[in-house]
Amino acid sequence: MLLFSDPSLGIDSLGMRRAYQLAERGRGLTAPNPFVGCVVIRDDQIVGEGFHERAGEAHAEVRALADAGHSARGSHVFVTLEPCSHHGRTPPCADALIAAGVARVSIGMPDPNPIAGGGAARLRDAGIDVEFASDPAPYQDQLREWTTWVRRGRPWVRVKVALSLDGKPGTVAGVRSSITGAGGLETTMRLRSASDAVLVGASTALIDDPRLTVRPEGGSQRQPLRVVLSRSSCPKDLKLFSDGSGRVLCLSASGNGDEWTVPTGVEVEHYSSAEGLRGALHVLGERGITSVLVEAGPSLFSAFWRENLIDELILYHAGGVAGMTAPLLMQQVGSAGDLDRRMKAVEAGVSGEDAITVWRPRVAEKY
Ligand SMILES: NC(=O)c1ccc[n+]([C@@H]2O[C@H](COP(=O)([O-])OP(=O)(O)OC[C@H]3O[C@@H](n4cnc5c(N)ncnc54)[C@H](OP(=O)(O)O)[C@@H]3O)[C@@H](O)[C@H]2O)c1
């Protein structure tokens, strides 16, 4: 997800550009499915459009074909991800395209999912002209979170940290300090609404007592799963337990001998303490969470850094200083590898009075 630019503007094909834009409307809504967009063009006119809106509901191709009706026969279909070829909760999209009599299908990227892939071959076998985009990068980038989940069984980890001008995550250790301006809040709402889950450490949950919800200005009524992470036990009285704003999960390491008592409606899951944060992420992956926004304090940022689990780092740079007694962001360096690891900036922008920079690991993920 890019915060300050629109990658669809670099797509030459009008059909593919529109399909990309339609897919974006499903971002954050479709887990564990990918969000996909589809356009049907006949005689140079768009006759059908669709995007996947929710897991279990019709896929983008089926919606676009329904929108096109009889005009789908002999048409050129543009779709961001290879049409599926398997019976999941809905029938295969490849079969729907064949049954509709389309003539040609342009596809953004192949489906990396071994169960659902193979749709292109099925279309070709049925005599349909099929082509893949010569540059799959925009579609691969669009579905980066989902492909991470498919390939690694864990969600894409987006860590967000706010820093003062002198690079500190707060003014006094263990105390809530709001260092960003209103623009930062607006971006936080966008990030939360694009994520399947929002996670905080138990310590921040206790000190800040955040609600972690998407407020209406975030543009979505869907609330991400809210996760409180602990190696020991979950704080007992938190606002998010009782605000009625969506699901809450307390995720703690197993073997700590402490059974949590949590209010009714709050879920509890355990991960293996031997597996650390990676184990916690796999528990989320098993629940179909494809992307998680970690609103990290210094300990959690440091732990994710040490375990090399940050796929994307969003830094908010606020306009005040915190001083020499303020806590450091990096709490503990575990090994020389922690210092060797580098990230590269991929985006920068201004949001209200704050600056925001986006970082990804220097060594890119292989597709
Ligand atoms: N500047 C910002 O963007 C920002 C964001 C969030 C919070 N904050 C501030 O940060 C302060 C809290 O920071 P913090 O460092 O105490 O808390 P933190 O980094 O937010 O979270 C630490 C908590 O995460 C849990 N955890 C689970 N696995 C862990 C692991 N492998 N390593 C470390 N922790 C793990 C721990 O729970 P257990 O102790 O139960 O194991 C611990 O309480 C507050 O003052 C808050 O206002 C700032």
C-alpha cells in the first residue's frame, strides 16, 4: 500500500488501470482472499466492472460478468490476478469466463496459490486468448500482503512508530505522550482500515489504553481485529474490552503458567514462547489475517527488528523535541546482524503538520 502516490497512473492499458483501481476498493475487506478488480470491454466500451468485496461473496470476475450481461460474449476481460480454477466457497472464475463466451483475458499477475492457480491454462484450453501483463510489478505490489500470507503463512507486518524531531518515541518512559499532530491521526485511520488486524504490546495497552478502532474519517465501517500481545498476561481493564467496537484477541506465549481472565467476548490464543514473535504471527496467519499494523512502543519495535520481521516501517516525524532523558527507540541490540540490517526509503510525504516516511527491507522479497 502506498500512502502518497497512485501506482495505477503508471499502467498504460486503460482496462488494466481501471481493474487495478477497482481492486483497491476491496483493500482491507476480503481476507483471507486477495482483493481483485475486473473490467469487461466490448467494442472499446466498458460494459462491466466488478471487485471482490468480502470473502465468501462473488469474485471480481463474476461480478463484472454479471454487470456486463450478454455483452460479455466476445469481450476482452482485464483482471488484476489470474482467475481461480478451483471450487472454494464459490465456483471457479475460469469456468464463469468460459461460460460467458469471452474472447480474450488480460491478467496482471499469476496466482501464487498452488490450490487456486492454473486458471490461465484452463482458459487457453477452452480456446480463449490469454496474456499476462509484461510488467507485473504494480499488481504484485498491490497484493504484497496477501502473497506474504500465501507463501509464508504469516501476515505482512507493517510497523508504525511516531518519533520526535530528535528521534525519540516519547518524552518520558512508561507515560503516554502524544507527539504527532492531527494529520498523523488521519494517516493512522487509513492504515488501520487497510489492515486485517491492529496489534499493540501489553505495556502500551496498559499505559495508553487505546481503542485501536477505525473512526468514520478512515472511510470504512469495518473494524480490524484488535490484538493485545504479551509474553505473560493481558491487562485486565482496557477500554477496548468494553467499547463494543469489534473483535479483540489477547495473544500470549504458552507455558507462562498464567491463564488469563478476560471479559466475555474477548478471545484468547497462545503461541509457543520458543517461537517468539514469529510464532505469534503464525497464529494470526492461521486465523486468515493477511496484514497486521503493529503500533509499536520501543520494546516491540526492537523485538520485531531483532527477529527481522518488519516488512514495512512507517515513521511519523513530529515537530517537537523530547530531550536527553527520553527513551530510545532501539532498546536492545541482540547481535551484530541487528546493526547490519538496513532498510530503504520507498515513500515520503507530509500529513498535516507531520512528515511520514515509509521503509522496506533493502533485500526485496522474491516473488
Ligand atoms: N511513539 C510511538 O509511536 C509509540 C507507539 C506505541 C507506544 N508508545 C509508547 O511506548 C511506551 C510503551 O513502550 P514499551 O516499550 O513499554 O511497550 P511496547 O513496545 O508497546 O510493548 C511491549 C509489550 O509487548 C509485549 N511483548 C510480546 N512479545 C514481546 C517481545 N518479544 N519483546 C518485547 N515485548 C513483547 C510485552 O508484554 P509482556 O511484558 O507481557 O511480555 C510488553 O509489555 C508507552 O509510553 C507508549 O505511550 C509510543
